[in-house]
Amino acid sequence: MEILGLFNYWAVIFLMMSGLYIIIAHDNLVKKLIGINIFQTSIFILFISLGKVSGGTAPVLTESAQLYSSPLPHVLILTAIVVGISTTALGLAIIIRIYKAFGTIEDNEIQQEL
Amino acid sequence: MSSGNLILIALIIPLAATVLIALANKLPNLREAITLLSAVALIIVVYSILPLVLDGNSPGLLLFEIFPGLEIYFELEPLGMLFACIASLLWLINSIYSIGYMRGNNESNQTRFYIFFAIAIFSTIGVAFAGNLVTLFIFYEVLTLSTYPLVTHKGTQDAIHGGRVYLGILLSTSICFFLSAIIWTNVLADTTDFKTGGILNHVNDNSIILLLLLLYAYGIGKAALMPMHKWLPAAMVAPTPVSALLHAVAVVKAGVFSIVKIVSYIFSPALLSDIIELNFLLYLSGATIIIASIIALKSDNLKRRLAYSTISQLSYVIMATAILVPISIMGAAMHILAHAFGKITLFFAAGSIYTASGKTKVSELDGIGRAMPWTMGAFAIGSLSMIGVPPTAGFLSKWFILQGAFTIESWFAVTVIVISTLLNAAYFLPIVYMAFFKEAKSHNTISNGEAPLPIVLALCFTALMTIVLFLYPVYAMQILTLLTGNVS
Amino acid sequence: MLSNHLPILQVVIPLIFAPVCVILRNGTLSWVLASLVSCITFIIACLLLTSVSGGNNITYALGGWVAPAGIEYHVDLLTAYMLLIINAVAAVVVIAARESMASEIASDRLYLFYAAFLLNLTGLLGVVMTGDAFNLFVFIEIASLSSYAMISISRDRRCLYAAFKYLILGTIGASFILISVGLLYAVTGTLNIFDLSDRLGNVENTNTVITALIFFTIGIAIKAAIFPLHLWLPDAYTYSPVIVSTFLAGTTTKVFIYALIRFIYSLFGYEFSFNQLVLNDLLMILACGAVLYGSIQAIRQDSIKRLLAYSSIAQIGYMVLGISIATELGLAASLAHVFNHAVIKVALFLSVACIIYRYNTEMISQLHGISKFMPYTSACFLFGGLSLIGIPLTAGFTSKWLLIQASFSAGYWSLVIIIVFSSILSILYVWKVVEAAYFKTPAVELSNNNTQNAPRLLYIALFIFVLANLYFGTETSVNIGFAKDIAYGLVN
């Protein structure tokens, strides 16, 4: 039961490994970027899982909450999402320029042209 | 004037000379006048410190501290004083010679030549006066770097290749072994100062001492202990004044000087002779003496023959040190002195022959003695000193070394000295014989008489000094006695 | 009082002025602005250094929220020392950058470069300054994202691929650091580095903490280009504009070495990381690999920039080596080398910048005999190279001395051999350039008189750093003195 009880962490690990696999295995630069996104998402889930307390409530607009989930991970993850989006945006911008410069976004073809 | 200031001035003079020489770039006469004047000034300063040392003082000067434990510190002791005296005196002689040689051969980049020469002298004085290993190491490295442009002076493919070997061996051995050994010493003794009686007496582990000694012996690549000797023949591509002063006097002498100094003041002979069971330094240097002499015998190029002769003579100094008794260490110091004057004479003669007739090979020298009597006469005296025949200085040093070898009953050392004396005679005397008593080969027209006057003057002076040192060794002996007092 | 707010001003000033550059839309104005800003931050760093050098640390609670709830900026001697390095490099390099950057990138992108530069500076300063683990991650990403942008700004299309490679690897590294922070938060419920270190005492041996340490080390190893995770570095340094390479070589990797030291000593604790987890053994193996691999690769390069990049990998190896010896002296050697290497590499890269400005090439094979045409630049490269080798009286010698001394005192003989052997290798690659510059027949293209000599500011910057090499090789109260004090403070 304990293994199943930690299913969210299993999900995290599964996503993390899928992301890493995509980054390594695919030649297409956009797919690599997608891999990075999946990888980062898994970390977001990790953080949010940490903050969850079963039965806890959100400590918002109430003085009487006895059992509440920690709001801090959510705040952190909001920041981390912003960082992730910036990375993706910059990555895509570079890919566009790579496409203009090399005429391809396949890793192996670019390496031949270097 | 305080003695500390004198040390500082002795270092500043050659350094200031570099600046002035650079400024006088366009005026050759002024430039050479500056070189000569600063050489004279250096001699005056160095010889005015001499009485202090003879009185048994050891004046010191702490220049600055890089960080605690890493100080630039100078201290005078008899051995360093002797070395400084040789280097400063020969700078003047060699400058006179250089003027004749460089002009006679129309060498290019003469200003650069004089500048780096002065820097090399500066670092030699620094090595001589160094009061601790760190200072010694720093000036040792400056000496290597400043002589590199001199070795590659001609800028030909050969010169670049020779320079690469030169720099490669000297820098890598010094950084690999010498620097490691110094830092190790610092860790063990918490100081790197040269002290009478050594600083490593408290180390109980004999294998550490022996390993350190090995690191020093090979780290000081300038001492040309085989197989770290390759740089010396490679450096013979340099113009002759460079070979003469630097590769017969300053550079190689800085090497053996460092070894004698380290054995005397870092280890102390007493410590080493207690623990050394297999005296590897003795055998290594003995082997170097014999092998180098045999190679010299087979070389036809005159400068190459002289280079290998230097290698074997350097190992004399190392072997004398490795005998580890005061009298032999005195012999080592004496040999530094005797070999300096003898070998510089030989190199001067080789350069003189090259300038006058363009010849570089031993086999071409038949009958040249009649055209160049002064040059070949000096060459003969230099050769006698190398072999160790009276009335030359070489005899005295060999005498002391033999005496040391008999004291510890090292028949190996005695045999080596006897065999190498025969070999020395075998590769020097035929040159003298051919030069004076053989007819010149007819198609091989012999030259235009003697080399320019400055060259002849310089080489006659050094040849004369070799004899004077034998006849009046009083001052030299005075310093050497002080040294034996320090090491026994 | 303004002086109470110096810690936040240090980070916020470049942050505020970065968008101003974008609004200005003018290369020259942006340059003036960026230069002014980096001078101001440099002055602030000096003020901070003088106020903490007495031994009293400064803590600054952001927005008045006291730690551990709020984010805290923490300035101790280590922080101030790093701030000094970063700001000195930044100020000199950006002032010298104008003509060189203008010649290397399109003029309508210049202001973007200065904006990215200021953001990068913000990130680097923030990493050093912050006392909050998550905040550290954010600043790392600010620094990294802006450096991807700075690398990709060059006209050379290969820079794009280099930037993308760096982006992928860098993001993985940063994510690993984020995972580590998350795990630490999970076991302690706090993010403040000093609070964390207090609370970790009870839970040290749990798998979570060990995993956190592993993730953090790998993440930092990618970011700091510790062998074998250095793959992004050679391309990034080679294909980016030379001013960018100069700045990155002088600052970025050093900051991550700082983060490694900070986490090991202030957060996880020396005892836990080294004595229990033997992280030092792992680091030592990696460092030896770095030192040998970097040096050997450097010998094989024809591009001077690439040669210096590989040499950087080797030098980073020295820094890690110092940490891995795990003694106070080793740490001091590492910190001193962080400082010295910044001074050395910036000097070398700036002389390459002069050469590229004039001849538009950095290939050794095309620069034969360049000392005839650029004597000062060649001499500067020579002195920088001597310092890199570790010739006495140069800055490089002092840290190498400490490093060998530390290895001897700790009884690591093999390290001594590796250090001296790699010094020989460094002679080979430095001499490769020097010999081509001084002793080869001049190439015909170089004698072309139409080329424009490098701008005066670039030369002044170069001279400053070359003189610094000589100065810090003889007067060592800043590099060695502070490094020893810091090491003493961290170990005890």
C-alpha cells in the first residue's frame, strides 16, 4: 500500500525520465525543448505534492484553519513556472534563428554543417 | 652604506642597464658604453660587499613578503659571494667580447641581445644572493626565460627548435620537480631559508630525504645531470657570447651552484652522509661524466664538443658535492670557479675562430694556430685547465675532489676522475696539436689572421686568469675556507 | 540611511537599468548606462567588502520580512570577495566593450546585448548575495538565461547552436538544483541556507538529504562545467562574441564554484559532505580528469578562444581540486584560484579581443609573427600566459603554490604529480601561441596596413588586467589574504 500511496512521486519520476529521454533521444530541437518542459513539469508536481497535507485546507481568509496545506511550494512553483516559460521562449527564439541560419532544426543535420 | 642597500644596488644595476640599453636603441656606441659601464659598476659593488663576507658576516635583506612563508629574501654566504664575483667579473669580459663578436658577425637585433643579457645577469646575481629556496627558484626561472630569446637569437628554424628543447626541459623539470621539492621542504620544515647545518635534520624518514634529494638533483635541470642534459647541446645554436657566458658560466653554474647550496644548507652533508646507503647522486654524476666525455670525443662540431665537455665538468661539481665531506665541497666550489674561467676561454676561442674564418668543425682546424696564435694559445691553456694540469686552476679543484674521494675511500669516484682525465686529454689535446703542428689543407684557405681586437683581449684575459688562479689562490681559498667552516 | 540598503542596491540597480537599455534602443547610450551601472555596483561591492572585512557580517531582510520567513541577503567575507571579483571584471570588461561589440554584432542589436549583460550581472550578484536556497535558483536562471541570449547574439551562426546546447544542458542543471532545493524543503520546511543548516543536523542521514546533495552537486557540476559535464563550455566560449567570452570566463563558472562551496560548507556541512558521504573523493577524481583532459585538449586547438576555453576547464579542475582536498589550506587555495583565474583569463581573452578586432581571426595558424604588428598585445598575452602556467611573481604562481602545499600537507602525493604534470601541459599550449606570435615568419595578410588597431579602451582594460596579474603575484593581501581568512571562517 505504501508504494501506491506515493503514486504522485511515481508520476514525478515517470515524467522526469520521459523528459530526459526525449531530450537525449530526439534530434529535433523543438522536441528537445518539449522534453525540457515535461522534465520541469515533473519538478513542479514534486513541489506541489510536498505542500499537500491530506484533509488540509487552504489558509486563505480564515483565522481558524487548524490543518492547512503549506502555501509556500505553490508560490515557489509560480516563480519556477515563470522561469520555465522564459526558458521555453528563449529556446524557441533561438530555434527560429537556427532555422533561418541553417535551414533545418535537426540536430544531426546542423552538426554536419558546423 | 649598509650592506642591505649594497645587495639591492647590485640587483638594480643590471636591471637599470636594461632600461638604458632599450632607450639607447638607435645609438650602438652609447648602448655598448652603457653595458660596459654597468658591468664595471656591478663589479665595484659586488667586490665592495666581498670584505664583509670575508669577515664572516652574512648580511641579509628582506625585500618583501608575497604571503607568510613566501618571502623574497637575500642573504650572503661564501658560496653565493663566490658565484656573484665570478658572474659580475665575467659579465664585463664577456661584454667586451660580445661587442667584437656581434659587430664582427653583423648580427641582427643587437639591442634585444644586450637587454636580455643584462636581465640574465640580474637573475644570476639574484640566484647567487638568494637567502631562501623561493627566491632562488624565482630568479632561476627568470634566468631560464630571459635566456630563451638569446638562444633563439638567430630566428632560424634550427634556433627555434633548439629554443624549444631548451625551454621545454628547463621549465618542465623546474616546475615538475624543483618546485614540488621546494614546497615539500616548506611543508616539512616550515621554512625554506638556507641555514648552516640544514633545516631538515628533524625529519626521521630517510626515504623522504632521499626522494627530496632526487627531486632536487633532477629538478635543477640547469645542472645537466643525465638524462636532463639535452638542453645544453640544443642551446649551442645561440651566438657564441651567449654560449660562453650563459651556457658555460651563468646558467649551468646557477644549476650546480643551487645543488651545492641545497646540499650544504638545506640538507647538510652530515645528515646525508649518515643516512645515505647507496649514494645514487655519486653514481649518477659519475656516469654522466664518463658518458658525456665519450660523446664529446665523437663530436666534430667544436661547440658541441665543448657543450658535452661542460656537461661532464658540471657533474664533477655534483660528484664532489655527493662525496659529502668538507674538502670535496670546497673542491666543488673551486671547480665552479676554475671551470668558469677555463670554459669561457674555450668558448671565446671557438667564437673567435668562427668570426675570423667561419669554421665550426674540429676537422677543419688544421694549422689554424699559425694564423691565430693568441686564440689557439688561450685555447691550449683552457684545455689544460679542463684536463687538470698545472699550472692551471683546474688542477686545484681536481686535487681537492680527489682528496675528498680518498677520505671516504670511494674508489668509484677516483676511477671516474682518472678515466675522465684521460678522456679530456683525448678530446682536447688533438685540437691543440692539429692547430699548431699540422699543415693547413690546401683547398681550405686559412683566414685572415686573428679575430677583432676586443675578442682577442677578452680571451687572453680569461686564459691569464686561469693561470693566476693557480698561482695566487689566496682570496679564493679564503672564501672556500669559510664555506668549509659552514658545512662541516 | 542609504548605506544600510547597500546589499539590495547591489542587486537591484542592474536589474532596474536592464529594461531601461531596451527602452533607450540605442547602442551607445546603453553602453554608457551599462558602464555607469557596473561602476556603481563595483563601488558598492568595495564598500561592502570594507564593512565586512572586520569580521562582522551583514544580513539584510528583504521588504522587512525577517528570515526564515522572508528572503534574507547575507554578506560575509566570502560573499564580498566574490562580489569584488564579479564587479571588477564586469566594470572593466563592459567599459572596454563598445567598439569590439560594435564590430562583432549587428548595430541594431547592441542595446539588447547591454540589457542582457546587466541582467546577467544581476543574476550573478544575486546568486552570491542571497541567503535563500530557492532565491538562489531564481538568480541562477536569470544569469543563465541572459548568458544564453548573450552567446546567441553573435553574427557567426554557429553561436546559435552553441547557445541552444548550453540552454538545454543549463536548464537540466538548474532543474537538478531545483529538485535539490525541493527535497531540502521537504525535510526541513525552510529555505534559508543558514536556517537549513541548523535544521539538517537532526535529519542528516536520511535518504532525502543525501539525494538532495547528489542532485545539487550534479546540477552545479553542469553549470560550473566540471568535467565530464563541461560539454557546453568550449562551443559557448568559441562562437560567442569575444567580449562575452571574456565576461563569462571571468565570472560565470566562478559563481557556481562559489555556490558549491557555500552549499558544502554553510549548508550541508563539511562533516556530512566529506567525512560521511566522501563527496571529496568524487570531486577529486572529476577534478583530476578535468585538469588533464582540459590541458590535453587545449594543446590540440588552433583557435585561441577554444584553447582558452579548454584551459578554463582545466583551471576549474584546479578550483575543484582545492575543495576536494578538504582542508582549510585546500579551500584557501581554491578560493585564491577563483580570484587569480579571473584575473588571468580576462587578461588573456582581452588580448584575443584586441587581435580579433584588428584581424578578425583567432586562428593560431593565421597569426604567425603577430608580435611584429601588435607588440603590446602579444606581450600582454605572454604575461597572461606566464601567469596561467604559474611562473613566480605572477598571480597564477601564488594559488598554485598554495594548492601544491595543501596537497603535500594532506598527504596526497598523486595530486602533486597531476598538478605539476598539467603545468607542463599548460606550458605547451601557452607556448604554442607565443611561439607562433614571436618566432614564426609573419603571415602576409597581417602586414596589410588598412587594418584598424584595437580601440584605446580595450587596450587600457587589457593593461589593467595584465598589471593586476603582476600586482597580485607580489602583493597578495587581497587574493591570498582574504582567501585564507574565508577558509578559516568556513572550516571553523
